[in-house]
Amino acid sequence: MVVTNMSERTDISLPGNAPGCVHNLSFIRYGAADTRPKAYIQAALHADETPGLLVMHHLRHLLDEAEAAGEITGQIVLAPIANPIGLGQVVSERVLGRYDLAGRGNFNRDFPQLLETVAERAGTLLTKDSRHNVKLIRAALKEAAKKQLEQAIGATETLKCLLLEAAIDADICLDLHCDLEALMHIYLGTPLWPNAQDLPTQLGAATVLLASNSGGQPFDEAVASPWWELAQRYNDFPIPAACLSATVELRGQGDVNDKLAAEDARNILTFLHRRGLLSGTPAPLPAAVATATPLSGVEYVRSRVTGVVSFLVEPGELVETGQPLAVIIDPLAATPARGRTTICSGINGQVFAHARDHLVRPGTILCTIAGKVPLPRKPGTGLLSD
């Protein structure tokens, strides 16, 4: 543990997957431990999504200034590099940080589910006092997360349990990601809307995607969903959605520069200010930009063929059913005319992301469109792309 006048840093060694291989996970805390409200923010859980790393750099600078001025009234915990394992997965000079190359899947899936353990510990102790229930459930969540950590095996499982244990008792949890080429968009639990509207409004997000259960147990839902699941199970007792947990997609992988990162960091700080983690009067809330639509209404438009894609629309454009989105060209087709395949939208909505690589295969997601109407899904299929 390293303590300065401005923050406290804790470095934790993860168990190695091979002899001599060690990764360190670092947390930086501003404000006193156990102070409320508590915010937890992490970046690059998908380790090749780098915009959040630069945002964290600028956010730390702002928090250093706020701490020096005595303005921090809550507790703010940062994990500037949330996935040192993925960050070390470099193949042919390219970081492959979305999936664990050791075979344990997507780094942002399959986080521990704490609901049943918490229900067993806290269910019989709930009262008509919502503040009592929040305190009770937070303690049970923390204890359940610690138990999961004690039972973790291997580096990736330990990493996930450490991140969950650090965030599980937070009032606010922000998981900073990015898409391929995209507008800023945010994933939120449906029970958090519209009370969480100030987050996308402050950040200037274009789209908010709502779901109570997206499938796959991503980090943000592992932190927040126990609250509304307990509220449904024990509906005779007041249990608020006491953690605003969100996945913030900081545009696309190429949107990495000081100007954008400094602006995003400032907006995050202002959001925390408005939520009571800093003293003084926050800046006025900007005009709302984002629209909220169901995650179940998202169309992942996939390629049917292999070839080179030429996009006809860009993120931010509104499209209609049947509208051409892209053309895929096969340079080896019998004739040039037969070598062009047009891909069209299946819904009305807003394109908020598209592929970055222009050499595509059958099944490649070309465009992602936010629609207002839930779409039919195959049984057992989650709402996320992978």
C-alpha cells in the first residue's frame, strides 16, 4: 500500500497462470475509507479498449486537485487498469484484450452471481426501513464477494472477484469501455432509469440501452442487479436500487486523444459532484441528448458473405427498415457487378456503432442499430453481441 497526501494506492498480485508470471492489479482511493457516497470507476476491463485509460489519467489529475483543495466529501475508488492480464496478451504487436487467451472467455462475462448468498444472509432481517435494508444488503454483498474471492482459482477468476469485491458496495459504479467505431453510448439497468438520466446527459451520450438482464452476467449487472432482484423477491419491504452501475462506451477504439479524454474526465467529475461526492455547487446540467431504448431492440447487422465492406451510413444516422447500410465487395467475383452484396437494415432506429476492420467474414457485425421495439431472439440467446 502506498499512501500520499492525496490518495491511497493498493497493489495486489494476481496468482500466476505459469511459473514466474505475475500480474498486478492496482486500486487508487480518494477520500476516507467507508465514507459515503462511494463511487467506483474502472477502465479497460476489455484491455484493448484504451480510451478509458487516458480518461483515468486526466481524472486522477482532477481528483488530485480536488483532494488538495479539501473538496472530496465521499469516497472515490479507481482501477485505472482493470485488466492487466488482457493488457499483456500481445500477438503480432496487437493487444487481444477482450477474451482470455487461456480459454476462460470474455473478460466482461460470467462475473459471480451473489443473489442467492445475499438472500440467505439478509432475507430474514429486512424491515420497513429502507435505510436499514440498504445497509444490511450492502454488508451482505460485501461478505458474499469476499467469500467468492477466497474460493477463486487462477488469475482471471481472481481478477474478476477482486474487481467485484471493490465495487459491490458502491453507490455509483462506472465501467469504462469503448466500441469499434461509435458514438458514446451507455448500458444501464432498466430499474435505474430515469433516475440515472443525469449520467448520459452530463457525458453527452447519444444512446442509452436499457436491460434488467442482458445475459452473460457482465460486470455492471453483477454489481447492480442484486438490488432489483432482491426488491422483486422481497416486495413487501422497501429495497431501492441503491447502486447506479453503468457501462460507459467511450466512442470508438480510435477516439484516444487528450482533448476528448480531458473533457470526459471533467464530465465524470461533474457527475460525481452532482451526486454528492464533492463539496460546493456543481455546474448546471446540460440539455439532454441521449434517448433511452431497450437493449432488446438492438439489431446487430451481420455480414452474410466475405469481402471488403464499404459503409453507406455512419454512427449517428437514423435509418429505416430496408435501407442499405453497407456494400460488401468480393474482388474475385466472376464479374464486378456480381461481386457487390448490399446489406440492409432490418429495423427503424439509430446506427450507433459499426465495424472498424473493413475485411469482413460471414457473421461479422457490420452495424449496431438502436431500435425502440424489442426484437425476437432465439431461446437462450442473450442481448449482448458476444
